[in-house]
Amino acid sequence: MPTIEVGRVCVKLNGRETGLKCVIVDVIDKNFVLVTGPQKLSGVRRRRTNVKHLEPTEDTLEIKKGASDEDVAKAIGRGKKADAFKEAVLPKQVLVTA
């Protein structure tokens, strides 16, 4: 099971969006991915992110590569995970380093 794949739900580890959940929309190369929250749902903007700044979860969404924010929001709604995306979590790695 690849941990960095399109549709994988992750938690941001660094920056102003620390602790917020996001979804991988595209894999750019072995070090960078394109993620989105989407902004209206979880507060994470669509942006390129280093994979070292993400903690993958076991959850995945059925989306296509390069899906729009609306498509991601619909997939979250289908999975009944909208409430989980709105709450921030404290990532495991932050707990270890803090």
C-alpha cells in the first residue's frame, strides 16, 4: 500500500496549517505533492507541499488525479467525512518533537 498516492488523506505537520487535514490531488515527484483541503472545508489552500511535511492517515478518497476542489469536496461528502475535516488534530510527529 503506497502511502503517498492520489486521494490519500494527510495531516499537515508544518506551517500555519499545522494539524489540519488535506487530500493529495497529484504527485509531482518523489519529494513534492499537490494538496488541497479544500479551503472552504478544512482551511488548507491548494498548494505544492513537501512530503516530509505531511503525515498520511489510513483514509483515502476516490478522486482522479488533478481533481478540482469541488470534486474533492463532493468525495468528502460522499464518504461522510466532512466533520472530521473541520477539526484540527495534533500530528504524532509534533507530539514527539514538542
